[in-house]
Amino acid sequence: MNVTSFVDNNYRYIRSFINRDYGVLAEQIKKEKNILSYYEEKDDLLVGYRIEKNNSVSNIYGFDCYVVRFYFANVSTLHNEYQEMLYQNLLKNLKKEMEKRNGYYNLRIPTHMVDMVKAFNGVFEKPIFCGGTVEEFIFNKQVGQSNRNQLNIFEAERRYLQNNKELLLKMTYESFATYQGQYHISGVTEYQAGKIYENWINDSLSGESGDKIIVAEFENRPIGFVTIGEDDFSVEGILSAVSSENRQLGAYRSMITYIINYAYLRGKAFITSTQFDNFIVQGTWNSLGLRPFYSIYNMHLDYRKI
């Protein structure tokens, strides 16, 4: 039996993935089970979920929007009828909760849990499939600098960001103009989807998020950036944009190389994510040595009272 554990938090999950030790994660989940909205625990197995209100998205649409994240301890990625039954019970309870707590729900289903996917298909009749994301990583590897155009790559100070904020915002809006994320795919949310990403961009560049920002300059002018988060084990690439006029200069590859080496020098993993269909970005990552460690299906469910 291929026993594993899962938590929908890439900072925490990558530790177990790299160390190949899911027992520690299982014990952590069991100790934290009281923070879950609901869980089923049988023998050594635990399956649960946590419902979180997405306040920023709720404010945009004027109705309650929720994210459902799943937690699994000592489960198998292979099919097991008993395990599938536990998932079914879990999702049936979730369905009852959603029917009582009206709103719009985003369920993040881990793609490698086959019985969870089967159970979901058996419990929910009319989900809205909104694509998915893949998480990739590189650890304990330094990458040769690929800065063929001698770009200036550096961590920007807040004063620099403030002085160049309008240019950075303009660059980012242009980069996201044709972006089609999960909220664009859903017919319920597509009419205001751009606002969600606009707010995300503004928050990321405001300095309030606490994320560091790596900038690429060409001829003393910013042409791209990547925001990064960090804990004691990992550095995460979060939001990125490159000027449409300067994409031939290789700014994105140079910035990701810089961040990989930034993480390496600190003994940390570099992790990042993108949509399934963002093949160009994944190609850049893979050429630098990144590889996937998990992925998510975004399944939306509309339980509003209309």
C-alpha cells in the first residue's frame, strides 16, 4: 500500500516530499484536527477538510465565497474501497454543510488521490471544473546564471518599489490582460474575474504582504519582477510579470535562476506553481531542473440561494 499524507500547504508538504517522511506530517495533522471544520478518523487514517471564507473575493462579488482545503493522514494514492467510503462520507458531510451555509465554494482536490477524485464524482452532480495548478520545486542544486543580456537582477528595496510603482503596475496589468484563471473559467464569476487578479497585483506591490520582490532591470529601467515568500525551509515564487516589450531579453529566466540560487545559498528549496496549461513557464522551470511535487483540481460548486 502506497501510504502517504497530504496537507494543502506547499510550505509544509514540500518538507515531507523532500524528506520522504510522511509520518511526521500525519502526526501533525492529527494534533491539529481540532482546527478542521470536519474530519473522519478510523484506525490510523484521518481525512478532513477546513472551510475558509475568501473575504477579498466575497467583497468583489457581494456574496459569500469559500475555499475548501483537504487534510489526509496515512492514506493511499492507490484505490481502496474502504478508503473511498471514508472520502464519500467526508464529502457527503461537506455537501450538507454547503447546503446550510449558502455560498460559492472552491474545492481544491489533490490530483494524486484517486479515491478522493472518485468519491467527488459520486457525491457532486454539477461541479464547475475550473482547471488546476501544478506545484514544482528544486532543492540542493545551484544553477548556472543565464543572463545573456547582462540584466541587473536584485532584491528591490521599498523605496525603489514606491518610485517605480506605476511602471510596475502597468507592466503587470499588461501581462495579465489575457490571463484566464479559475475565476475566468466559471460562468458564475467570469464577469469580475479581472478584479480579483487586479487586487492581488496591487496587494503584492503595496508592501503590505511582506513578500520580497526580485526585479530585473535593463538600461536602468525595471522590465520584470517576481515576488517571493519564504519560511525556514523554502522560498516560493508567487507573482511574476515581464514587460511585453522586453520579453526577448530573458528576464524571467534570469530572475528564476537568481531565486533558485538565493534559495540554494540558504539551504532551502525553491517552490512555485502555475496553471496546468502554462506550458511556456513550465518549460523554463524544467530546463532549470524543477520538477512537480503535487497538483490540484479547482472544482467550483454554486450553493448560493438565487
